[in-house]
Amino acid sequence: MDVRLVYNPVAGRYDAGKALQRVIDFLQAQGWEVSVSRTQGPGDATVYAREAVKEGADIVVAVGGDGTLGEVASGLAHSDCALGVLPVGTGNVWAHMLGLPVWTPNRPSALLEAARTLVEGKRFPIDLGQMGNRYFVLWTGVGFDAQVVHDVEPHRELRRQFGNLAYFVTAITLSLQLRGTPVTVSVDGKMTQQRAVLILVTNVQFYGRPWRVAPEARMDDGLLEVYIFKGGGTLNVVGHVVSVLRGRQLHNPNIEVHHGREVVIRSEKPLPVHVDGDPAGYTPITISVMPKTLQVIVPPSSSDFLFGDAKASDARRVALGQRILDNLRERRQHLLGEKSAKGKAIV
């Protein structure tokens, strides 16, 4: 097995170099050939992944955060080379979503635990979103969240020192001066015009650890979920946050939801865009879904509801529920039978 580790040394708040060496030793003990490429700047991870594909690598592992994940995915799209992840970033949404252990100095064995998934995990084909020549695994954001990313990402030392707190403080500051922007969003040719503070085009359910924004999203159903968070200021942002945390976003009239294969976003003024948490220019943009374009390695315990057609997943849940009910009925009948038999014995 030929495995390439693409390591972003500035991802996250801490240096994971020593923990990574233990991972390399573990993988080599499995008989795998392991090499490491360290990124120096934006785009390097994509270049290294493409080189790995050309050289016949079996697995390319993104060692970093969600941005590194997205860059590696861009280099592996439409290939047979699988993507693995060793999370050492700041947000690590992909890792938390799939249940991968996340490394910190207080949890030094987590990276090695995550590496076991590369050996024991299962391969799964998933969709990718595409914007221009860039693919994304998770999401593209337009507006408020992208502005936060544009403001924070260039300051590596700030991110490294304060982690997610840097994003939180920036978000609070920006929200106080936020003004919604008129946008035109077209999903598979169906157009809507709104004043919006944020547009999220997502391939996955989670936006952050507590933020299950798109509960209907599946990573391999050939569709993207489009969430238009309408409004013009801070109060609207607070309302959206509360709706998402309460799981009421699908019933909030100020949050418009669409599903489709192609999304075109235009705005009255250029709005910032991010792709998997990395700055990615400004509107106008066109986003398309690339069905089952990437092979990923996921833990055996990953939840079924993240994958598969929504109807099929619902059918599986109904079938499971029916089996549970049938089992309860059988036990009830068995207990009633035992009571009846005891009564006859007494008589």
C-alpha cells in the first residue's frame, strides 16, 4: 500500500510533528510505504495530491484541518486514489462528523487512533461540489461567514494562538455592523431574489460541532443543499443561530431551503466566498455537484444517516423501528403466555 501524507504544519494551534511520526511508524509496521509532503502555502496540498495520483498512490491522507481536506480532495477528484484524514486543524468538522479522534496535546494518542481508521475503515464514494477549478467536500459559504474567514485566515499567528476564539470574536464584531445584501440565487434554473446575510451551499449536514444545519443532506445523493439566511442585520443573525441550535431551521420562514445540482449566486455588490473554510474570491459564482467523484475512508462506526439517498435512509429507519416493535410484541406475547401457564398450574 502506497500512502502519501500531505501535512499542513500551520493547521491548528499546536505542532503535531511528534504525534505524526508515531503514525508513520504504525503505518510502516503494517507493511505500508509512507511518504510525507509538507505544504508551504495555499494550493500546495492539491498539487501534492495530483502528483500522488499520477504516481499511482493508493491513499492520500490530509493531515490538517478542513481546508487541507478540501485541497487534497481537489487533487484526488475523479481518481481511484482514496482520501484519508488525520485531523489536526482548528474546526475539524469532517472529523467530528464521522467520529474521528481529534489530536490535541492533551490527547496525544488521538492521531494514532485516527490512523487505525486508515487500516480498518471502509471506502465510500461521495459527491463533491465544484466551483471553478476548485472542489469542496463540505460546503461553500457566501456573505457573513465568508467575510469572517477572509478576515481571520491571513493571520496565521492569530489563529494559532486563539484557535476558534479568533473566529468567534471576529463574527461578533462583524455582526454588529452587518447589513444584508440583495442576492439572486438560481437552483437548477429556479430563481429566487432575497436580501440575505449568508448563503450556504452544503454537501454535508454539519457546519460545526453543534451546528447540524442541513439535516436532509447526504454525501452521495447527487444533490447539494442550499440555505439562504434572509435578513438585513444582527437580529436576523441571532434568530438564525437560535433556529439552527433548536433544530427549527426547516420551519423558519426567514431561512429558505433548496436542493439541486447547479447553483448560481449573484449579488448587488461582490460578496466574499469561502470553500471548506478557505477564502475563495467573490461573487458571482456557479457551483455544481459532481456525483460520487471521490473515494473516502471512513470509520466502520460512521452513521448511516450521513450517506445514502434520504428515502433509502428513512426506509432503513422504518424497517429498524418495525423490527423493534415486532420484537416487543413477541416478548409481550411470551410473557402473557408464561403468566397463563402459571395460572393453569396453580389451578
